[in-house]
Amino acid sequence: MEFDELHRLYLEAKERHPGMLLLLRQGDWYDAYGDDARTLGKALGYAASTWRDANTIGFHANDLESSLRKLLHAGHRVAICDQIQDPAPRGAEVNRIVTPGYGVDVPRQPTLFDLFD
């Protein structure tokens, strides 16, 4: 997907979730743009890089939970947005919101007791 299209999707999702740091999943990466990129970079200790007219920064999807912990510890509210593809990209929607008061919803590991349910 072209940068301009990704940026448009990001801005549309950001408009629907004001006051939140928005992360847009692009393949194996989560990206943030503009002011969110600077906020994300500062909270995670990254330097934002310039890509065309807008700042963008991202991290690998494997780092999502550890990055969320850092962001929540810094007091940020985070909206996580995935692209909608069926089969072609057609938009993006927020499918998860985490806040400092709510915490990170880490997937639960099965326990021995689950065998007896």
C-alpha cells in the first residue's frame, strides 16, 4: 500500500480516537505518524525518521506487548488499528484499546485446571 494511502487511513482512525496514541499495523510492523511518532519515539527511546512529508516510526509486531507496557507506564492511552483486507486493502479499524487504568490484556496461558473443564 502506498504511503499516502496508509497516512490517510491513519488520520481517519486517529480522528475517530482523539487523545489516544494510534498504532497502525502494516504487515509485521506497527507504525505511528506525525505527533504520535514523536510521542512513541520519546516513550520507547527511538528517534523518529522522516519519510516524505511526515514523521513515521514503528516497531516489530513481536514487540507489541513490551512496547504497550512502556507506553502505559508513561501514562499513554493507545488504540491499536489493523488494516482491513478482503482480499485487497480497503481501510483500517481499531480493534483494541489499552489505557493505564485498564492495563494490557495479555493472552492467558492454559493451566492444568483447563484440562478438567
